[in-house]
Amino acid sequence: MSKTRFIFCTGGVVSSVGKGLTVASIGRILKARGLKVAIQKLDPYLNVDPGTMSPYQHGEVFVTTDGAETDLDLGHYERFTDENVTRLSNVTAGQVYSEIIEKERRGDYLGNTIQVVPHITNEIKRRILLVGSKTDADVVIVEVGGTVGDIEGEIFLEAIRQLRTGLRRKDALYVHVTFLPHIGATGELKTKPSQHSVRELRSKGIQPQVIIARADYPVNKELTDKMAMFCDVDPEAVIPLPTAESIYDVPLMLEDAGLGQYIVDKLKLDVPAELDLSEWRATVEQMRAATGTLRVAIVGKYVALHDAYMSVKEALVHAAAACHQKLDIRWIQSDELEKGRHLEELETVDGIVVPGGFGYRGIEGKILAARFARQNRVPYLGLCLGMQVMCIEFARHVLQYEDANSTEFDEATAYPVISLMPDQENIQEMGGTMRLGEYPCHLLPESIAAATYGLPEIRERHRHRFEFNNLYRDIFQQQGMRFSGLSPDNTLVEIAELVDHPYMLGSQFHPEFLSRPNRPHPLFVGLVKAAVAARDARRESPGHTVAEKDL
Ligand code: GLN
């Protein structure tokens, strides 16, 4: 029997109360004791991965080092534990069912009836145990997506129930994250939905040992005691978790409420080191102590759902805190920008980020934002599509290639400055077929990119099919664009930057996935520093605002 312990985390009452953040935070407080932690998310939907879903359905698609397109909670896991996860950390019902059905077609089960129990449950259990054995973790934390009571989640609950019997009692702990609604008329928080949710969980054979009581208001002891009594949980194991000022407060709140020690005791963990959350506390302190305010626009197609840009937003938060700035993010809908709206707002920002995306809608608005940034010397960071847009804009307005475009948006363009990568040409299937995951990139010495990173070679995560068209490299370079990051074989442009601009840089990769609260990403720090300088210069000579408004 392996030494790995398992923490299974379910959600009750409603979704979107921060179960993923709670799981990530538990990871951090265990890691702070010197334990090796791995985290896994079980997603009950039938998509094989979220890569084919609209960001409006699902939020951001987080890309792992090994090129898996995964749930955005994995981004929280990486940011909070500062450990890179792999594709093993996201299991969907789609993956599990397709694997079993593939085996059945191959004839692996000849003669047998294939059933949800045991075939599907066994496959789920195998994948959970695999994370433990592959990572050699002391503790594997498993988050079950959705809320208890969802029909599609039942099979996952059954799998984690069964796992307990396969493990020693002290090897598994069940944590239930619930929500206490606030009744405006009486000003009270209510525990009844949480009690029902625990009852539902128990009807599946799972008795939680820990309840995390999320609420938008402080949760007093009377309420936690009441839940302890009705739900049969130790009073000290009902952990109140009122909405935090910053998500990075959550590990500290859980630790201060005694959760870390409770888990250590219950799982009889051999703790290798004294609890040390000092670095985390210092980071949170730094965020809180920020004095300046920096206004940064995120110009995207899915800005109505901020979760669609989760890692971008957090990377900005990390970089801003490192530069002692509080962030004022202006979310600008790119397709409205092209209709002439929000231009005044763009004029008030200190920096612009154009994040990744797919499809034509909103592209012209992003091009407009890039043009605005170039002409007015506003610091700009383009992420994947944001880099492609920056190149299209340069082609159209500097090189005068009037209808320059990406072949993603206009196959017939006379100037396909962005085009399909050769190895993407014959791909028919949509799922998991982009250029995905980590690749090395060489930086050009004497470039903004090299100065910003302070390194000659970097490794970054990708998710794209289209790429800068090398036929145009020379003319772009002659006219003021520098390709400061290239794949080691020189075939792919990974970073483009404007020579005559304080900071206008685009990366074909997604630097946002590598930013950590304690280690902000250099490209975001570069943007923030340039934006602070631009803001301060503007303050000093208020006449010098936007130079050209000829959009
Ligand atoms: N749609 C573009 C491509 O596939 C950009 C992708 C992205 O921004 N992640 O290349």
C-alpha cells in the first residue's frame, strides 16, 4: 500500500463558490509543511476536454506543460502550490467513457457486458490512483467538479466512495464545500441548504469529515456548531470561509481557522517541516500594500465573463503587486470597440492587453486597439492572438498592406501575414490538435524580450494553429518590427516587438500560464513597468496625453 493520502473535495448547494480555490489553498497549506502535494480535478461533463467549448460555457482553457487543454481550476492549483500539473490532473467523463468504449471495440472485454459499475468507476479510480503513483505525492487532493446532486456527477461520487474501502481509513479525508445564503430581510445566514447537501452526500455513502462553509458574510460559531451537530462533523472541522478581499487570502484564512492541523491529524501525516507560510504572507501583504493605481485594458471577445481570461487577469495582478500597483482592469469588448464604442475609455488606460482567442468576431476591434497602442505609444502586450493582431495591424498601417489578415479570418487575403502552420494543414479533427504545451524559444540578444526575461532561452506554453508567415519576416524587420523570440530551428516566430515603442510586444505563446503570485511573469512585469512609466510621464506633463486620435 502506498503512503499517499487522498483528500476528496465535493461541492454543495451551488457552484461557483470557490471550490477550486479552496482545493488549491489546501494544497498550499499542506505544501507549507514540507509535504509533496498533487491535485486533480474530475469533470463530469462528456467533452473529452474543455478545448472545444466556448469560453462562455467554461471560462479559460488552461494549458499544461505537457500540452493538455484543461479546466481553469488547474491554473489555481499551479498558482497556489507553485507545482506544475500534467494532463493526469484533469479527468473528464468524456475521457473515461471514450477509453472504455475504445477498449470494448478492440475486443478487450470479449464476452462481458460493459457497465458503469464497475468498468467506468474502475477507470476513474485508476486515474485517481495514477496521480499518486506518478507524482509520488504525500497527499493527492481530488476535486469533484459540479455540485452534489448533479446526475452526471454521481458516478464520480461512487468512485471516490469506493476508493475509501480500498484505502486504509486514515488515508482518505472527505471535504465538502458548501454555501450559506444570506437572507436580506432578516440579515441571517442560513445553514439548511448545507445540511441538505450533506444529507445528499451521505445518501451516496460519503460522510464528510470537513465542511468549508462559504458565505458572503462572516460565519459565527453558533452557525458552525449547528452545522457540526446536524452534519455529524467535529465542530473544529466546520471551517468558515467568508468571501475574501483577495483570492490569495484564502490559504491564510483556512490555516488560521485550523484546517491544516486538522488535516494533518486526521490523515496522520508525517509532517517533514515546520509550517512556513511566510513567503505567501509576504506576497499577500505586498498586494495589499500597493499604493499606485494602474489602469490596464483587457480587449477581448469574451470579456463579459472574466473567468475566460482567468490566468491573464491573475498574471496582471501578480505583476502589478510586484511593482507596488493596485490594478484597475478595464474590460473592453472588442466587437464593440470596432463599432466606435469605448474609445474614450481606451484613452484613459496606462496599458493594453489583447489576449488569445479564436474566430473573426471582434478581430477588427483588437486591431484597432493595437493601432491605438502603436500610434500613441501606449504599452501593449499581445498574447497569442494578441500578437497576431499586432502583426496584422502593422502590415495594414505601416506596410500599407490594406487587407492584410490571418488566413483564419480571410482565406483570400492578398497579404496572409498570419497563416496556418504547415503541420496543421491536413488536420481535420478539432479536439487536442493544436500546437499545444511547452516549447523552447531563443531570445534575440539586445531585444526588449531578452532584457525583460534576462535569459537567452525560455520555455513557454502554446495553444495555436496559426503563426507568423515567414515570407513577410524581412519586410517587417526592415520597417521596424523585431522578431525577438524564435523557435530553436528558426522556423517559428514566438515573440514580435516594435523597435520604436516603449513596450509593444506580442508572444505567440501564453506567458500568463506561468505567472505565480511570488514569481510574476517577466513579460507582464515588463508591461506594468512600462505602463507605470507612461502614466507617470503623463501626470508630469498633462498636456502630453494621447498623441494621435485619428482612429
Ligand atoms: N486563433 C489563433 C490561432 O489558432 C490564436 C490562438 C490563441 O490565441 N490561443 O493561432
